[in-house]
Amino acid sequence: MGGTNLRAAVIDETGALIDRVEGRTNLAAGPEAVMDDIARSILELRGRCGGQLAGIGVAVPGIIEMQKGVVRESPNLPGFCDIPVRDEIERRIQAPVHLENDANAAALGEKWAGAGRAVDDLVLLTLGTGIGGGIIYGGKILHGFVGMAGELGHIQVVPNGNPCACGGHGCLEKHASATAVTLMARLLGLGENLTSEQVYHLARDGNAHARVVFATMGKALGVAIADLVNIFNFPLYLLSGGVLAAWEFFAPAMFEEVRRSSYVFRNSDTRIGKAELGKDAGLYGAARLPLTA
Amino acid sequence: MGGTNLRAAVIDETGALIDRVEGRTNLAAGPEAVMDDIARSILELRGRCGGQLAGIGVAVPGIIEMQKGVVRESPNLPGFCDIPVRDEIERRIQAPVHLENDANAAALGEKWAGAGRAVDDLVLLTLGTGIGGGIIYGGKILHGFVGMAGELGHIQVVPNGNPCACGGHGCLEKHASATAVTLMARLLGLGENLTSEQVYHLARDGNAHARVVFATMGKALGVAIADLVNIFNFPLYLLSGGVLAAWEFFAPAMFEEVRRSSYVFRNSDTRIGKAELGKDAGLYGAARLPLTA
């Protein structure tokens, strides 16, 4: 479940995607109607596909209380405030459901079927409207004690930087998300409401200001990744999301900052790379949940 | 093994300390002589104590390659550069040895026999000459892929802040260690080479500058802890080391910063508290290594 689209898929135990359905997330109709749509998608796919059902996973963009299966709140899903999504969907489809945060699910998906197949430990950063994070340790999602771990978009990279809705200042997602790219582009006179893709095209056409935007964003990202490398010493850090397209313009500044700031990076064979599954990562991760929980 | 003292202990499987020996770390004599001293301490304790030997753990302040049992380098142990400490001690005592970073061992010790007994997941920050870190997840040390995880003293809290030997700028240990307290005290005109304990006494006597030192240090610590809470969502974050004595003066600024900057902290029952075992934490952790590895 995303803020804009609902997508569901049947994925087999080898990680092959067998069938899928897509639709809009009708948030205006309220949480009950959205959960009806989710249940309908699942039931439709069950009707279409044979085989034995290993389980059902649902990924949502929001803060989740794992044990209760409750969406505490979600900036991208207005109306989903203390909603027992797991139980509500279970009731509708009469089968057990695993509920997970979307960035956590995406990280698990990349580990299972994407760019993280070769490792057991990785960190994924999703560079979208906001910045989400997922931590895979020993092949499983690191949840923390109520399920709020991996809030990597709120690592502070610029103290006394841009204020964030979370209460902090200078959070990573205020300086390296698609939203931050749009804001910087406006401040540097490139135009109003440019998407990060539009800013990328300007950079590719040689626009110096657009390149400064990505160099600045890359440095902020590098500060956070250096912290993560120093904390985890994992072999792999993956990036995904819309801003990833501009890799050629932000990656140099990112690597320079990580190399400068992280002794651990300089002294171990750490890889920072692109995620592979795009928007489908969450589908694969959700499908994998029943097999790793 | 510390930079100044060598300490060894016999600890039973219930976590009771049975016997101990202490001596100086004779770094001037070189690594071979220091490892001779370590082996002699272990053999002396084995001679004095009965019972069955479950295993031997050795904790050292430095960067370790876990699989090889090698001390890559150690700022506090000049001369220990690419030294195969594990194998060298094993050869001397003819028994298997578990080698571990001292902050990791201290974290494990606090989990086993100290302030972390009630939880399975915690982070320890040791506020000494530098700042070390240990991460316990599921009751075990989180090592990362070559054993360098937990370099928490190098989380960046002040971008473009004080340069650090690691290559970064504004690392936590440049702003919240005992060394940082001494430096700030000098800059604020309190005196040359004051220990953090002396600065603490000034603060307790009402000296406003000394209180500013700890408020500044507490805020820097709060930035790093907020990051860690957002990343891990663990139930417990422990502080130890010499600066801990000044808790009453740095803790308010620390808590204010964590509360302000971490949505996860505000919305979960997260505890930040004092470690209990002091300098013995590493002894307990080292003793626990053979039982958790």
C-alpha cells in the first residue's frame, strides 16, 4: 500500500512473480474502504492462482507497532492513525497477515530477490518524498522493540539545519530526499516545483546550479551513510527511490564524504550501490515476510 | 587489556567474580612482553582457582578483525598494529581464546551482569579519553562483517566541527569525551589540562562556565543518541566512563536534545541510563564471550 497506488502480487518461494494487480489508493474514501480494496486484491489473486498459500504480507508506509499489527501513524496515509490494519485485513480475508513498514519490506525484498542477494546484512535507504530506511541483519528485518527501528531519514546531518516535522533539525530527509531536491532547485532559481527527475535533466544538460543541488544532496547523504557504516560495518548499503536516477551527479560527493568521514569504510570492503527492484521491492519483501517471521 | 592497566578475573557461569589480578600494561616493553603478561595473569588465575574452564575472553581497546583474531590498530596501544593477539595468547596458554573489542565486551558485560540484565537489545557508549560503542542485539554483540561495528564515537554530531584523527569532522568523541571536556574547559578559561572530574567539581561549586561545558557536551551526546534511537529503536542506551560522574550536569541537555530530535524516543518507552559495572564491565563481558560466541 502506497500513498498513491495499491499493488498486490503472487510470488512463489523461489522469488518468481507469478501474477499481480494494481490500482489506486482511494484515501478519500477512508481507511475502511482502502482495507476493503486491499482484501479484494488479495482475494482476486488467490482466486486466479493455484498452489498452496504460504502466507500474506502487507507493507505500508508508516510507523507500525509490530506486536499489535497497528499503523500508529503515516504521513503518506492521512486517516491511518492507530488503525489495526493487520487484524482488519485478516478479518476480511480469513487468513493470517504479516504487517510491515514499506521500507523494511523493500530492504527484505532486495535481500531476497534483488541487489542484496549475496549478503545477510544490509541497510537500504529509500530516497523518495521522504527518506525511509530498512535494516537487514542475519537475513531478517531489525525491528527494535516496538517496530520503529530504521527511521534513517531522521539521522541528523545538518545540526540547526532545516526543521523537520519529526521535531528535529537537519534530518537527512530534509537534505537528501526528492522533496529536498525540489526545494534546493527552487532556492537556486531553477524553477518552481521541479521534480528530482527534471532537476536531473538540467544537470545532464550541463546546468551548474542543478549539479550543485545534487552535490549538496550527495554530501548530506554521505554524512548519514558514514554514520551507518561506522555503526554497523555491514558489507552493503543500498539506495532506491526516484532520486536514484541522478546517481551520476550525487554519487561522487556522497563517496567523497563517506571516504573522508569513515575509517571503517576506508578499511573494509564496504559497498554502496543501487537497489535493483525499484518499486517492486516492497512486493517481494511483503511476500517474503511469512517465510522469515 | 587497557592502555594503562592489565586486569584479569575468574568469573563463574552465574556472573559471580571469584578472583582477580591487576597490573600495569607495560607498553614500552612491546607487544610480545604485554602478551606474555596477559598469558601469565591467566595462568596464575587458573592455578589459583578450581572448577572447569568454560573458556577465556580477552578484551582490547582497538580495531579488531574478528575472524583472524588480529588487532588491526589501536590508538591506546602503540605498537599493536596487525598483531595476531588471539593466536599469540592461545599459543602461550595452550587454550582457545576469544578476542573482542573492549567497548563491545563492556556492552556484553552490562547485558549479562549489569544495567542491561533485563533487556536483549542495548547500545553502550563509553565516555572516556575517546568514545567507544558496543551494540548488543538479541543478547549478542553486533560485529559487522569484519568486526568494526559500533564505532559510535565517530557519529558526526557537528558537521565541519573539530577535525578527528579518523578523517572526519565533528565526530561525537571530539565533542563529548573526557578529552573534549578538558579542551572546552581550557577554551572557556577554566584552566589547563583539567580532568573531566575537576571540571565536574567546578560545576558542582556553581561555576557557570563549567556548567556550559557539560550542557554543550550533553547536547552533542543527545544528537548521537537521537540518531541511535531512530536507527535501532532499542529499549536501552547506557553510558559509562569517567564523564558519567557529571551526569547531573550533562543529562538535562542530552535528554532535551533526544526528546526534541527523536520521534521514536517520544513515542516509545526508551531508557537512557547509567551503566553499572564501571571499569569491570569489560571483565564480565570478556568472561561471557565463550558462552555466547
